[in-house]
Amino acid sequence: MIKYGCQTIDQGDITAVLDVLESEFLTQGPVVHQFENKICAYTGSRYAVAVNSATSALHIACLALGLGDGDIAWTSPNTFVASANVALFCGASVDFVDIDPASYNICPRNLEHKLEKAALTNQLPKVLIAVHLAGQSCDMAAIKDLSRKYNFSIIEDASHAIGGEYNNTRIGSCAFSDITVFSFHPVKIITSAEGGMALTNDEQLAQRMQLFSNHGVTRNDQLFEQEVLGAWYYEQINLGYNYRMTELSAALGLSQSSKIDEFVTTRNVLASNYNIAFEETPLRLPFVNQNTKSSFHLYVTRLPTNTSQMQHRQFVDDLLAAGIGANLHYMPVYLQPYYRKLGFKKGYCQEAEAYAQTAISLPLHPRLSPQDQKHVVKVVCELLETFG
Ligand SMILES: *Cc1c(COP(=O)(O)O)cnc(C)c1O
């Protein structure tokens, strides 16, 4: 099977992990901080909190922004379930803003329209979780403008997007958001096996996220509420979790982080190979905005508009039967059984549903060989022949 995505591990990564295994710390040691500092330096953000997944990072981001009971968070329907689930973890409710038909990201016009309506009924969101699908940034300037008018905080779910750029700033700089989150799951741009990171330029938010990631416990005497009782002393000052990243993960992530640009360049080359190969076909190719550089976590192509759900399903099944790990990113989150039980119904976000009925993610990762990519192209083109 030619996988749609997978990790790229070299000898340097292996050595880095082995070195940690023989060191004093397996968790909460110096390498976690080195990894955080490296990602700060790379993105230009001031603070970073490394945790055990992007889901955890999104959760502590919501908590740090004060999301709680009775609050509302909005996100894209075209995302992994975690982007929405984290709001529910906090006791908030979640709602979805339909996507733009070209970028497949949250559409600022839909967002504005929904905000206007929500303002009338006092249902404005406290937090918006903007998802950079496939590695291409959302229209953050427009979203930022709306956040000033309607007073909501912004989290960028950049799980797909480390190494990408928006308006000549690196994704993760938080120039247009309160917090940006990366995932280091093996299919993402770089990996720490499991892992994630939350970045911010706000010292208070960084401090709060740090607390939530580690039981609400601090050794910082400036935060203490009681008298210090000895050198051992620490305080729990809020209710946090154990979301800590291990030294092993940090060592892998740190080693991988020196290859972000290399991986993203390779992904862009592979994506443009596909674009050239499919130019004459009826496939709709990925659209990249002029002011963005995509990290191309995914190569999403779309079958012609009039494709039926059955034809789409058959196409993906045929690719899988030919050993090509095609995938769909994503079925709208609210069509998951769990969300349907919360009351969401088919037809809620029409662009996201139209997208899901025609989108296919083709294999794209730095280890995809030229032969394998040619094979994917050949099979896709053959299948398109039978498409009428
Ligand atoms: C992968 C992913 C996540 C979750 O990442 P984990 O590190 O596996 O928790 C969240 N949001 C999006 C958009 C993702 O692709």
C-alpha cells in the first residue's frame, strides 16, 4: 500500500532518541525546553508549551482563554474531530462555520454573516478555532478584523501547517491569533511520535497553558498563594492535567525540526508534480492563495462537481484496491454520530458537504518515490477514463 502519509525518520533522529534513553531524564528534562525554544525560534513566537498531543494543546489553549460552561466555540466542519471536541471538554458548546469552496478553509464571509446573526441573539463565540486545512493558512487578516469587532479569541489549529507561511510570516508566529497549535503525530509534517505544541506571544496565556498541562502545579514562587514550607514546596493553584511531553518525544521532535523546510519543499515539489500530471484531467486541483505558502500536509483533489456519492466511494475503493492509500479529509465533523446526537443535521454546511462528496487525498509525504507517484498518477488517470 502506498500510504497517504507517513513519517520520515533518519539516523540522526534515531541517535537523538537513543541518547535520551541513556540520559538522566526520560521526562521533564532539558530536551523538552530545547524543542520549545527551537520552535519559537523557527516561528517567531515568544512562548511555547510542548505537550503530548495537539489535542491536549488545543484543550489547554481553550482553558487558558477561559472557555467554559455556557460559552460557545466555533470551528470549521472540515477538520479532524479534535478541533471541535476540545470545546466540549471545557463544558462549552461548539458550532461550525462553512468553508470557502476554493481554499476549503473557514470562509470569512460566512463567518461574518454568522457573527451578525449571533450578535442579535447573544450567541457570539468566545473562541474561534481556525483550521489550516492541508497546510494552507486561513484568511487570518479577515478573521482577525472580525475578532476585533465581535470580541472573540482566535486559536489556529495548525496541525497540518508547520512550515507554511501567511503574508510572509511563518505559521505559528501568532501575528493574527492568540494561540497556535501544532501536531507532531507521525502523519504530520514533523513527528515526535505523539506530541503537540501551543505557541503564543502572551506571557499570561503561556503561563496558564503551562499550568493546565501539568496538574495546575507550579514551583514559581511568584504564583504561590500560601507560605513556602520548604525547598520541596510546590502549589496546585488550578485544576490541570498530565499532558506533559516525554524527553523521548522531544528528542525526536527536536531532531525532526531541523528538517521542516526540507520536508515542506519536498512536499511542494510532489504536489506540483501531481498538478502538472493532472492538468488535462477533469480533476479539480488544490488552490493555493498568492499570499500563502502551503506546507502541503495533504494533496486534496476533487472529482468533478456532478460526481455522486456512489461514484466517489467507488473511486476511493478502486484506488485502495490498486494499493493506493487514498483518503478523505474530512467528512464534516457534525455528521459524526456523536455530533448528530447533539442535534446537528445533514445540510448544515453545504460547501463542506459538497467538498466531502468529491474530495480525495492522494499519497503525499517526503518518502513517496518518483515511481510510486507515477503509479498513483497512472491509476488515477485510468480510473478517470471510466468516468464518462
Ligand atoms: C492531527 C490533528 C489534530 C490532532 O492531533 P493529535 O496530535 O493527534 O492530537 C487536531 N486537528 C487537526 C486538524 C489534525 O489534523
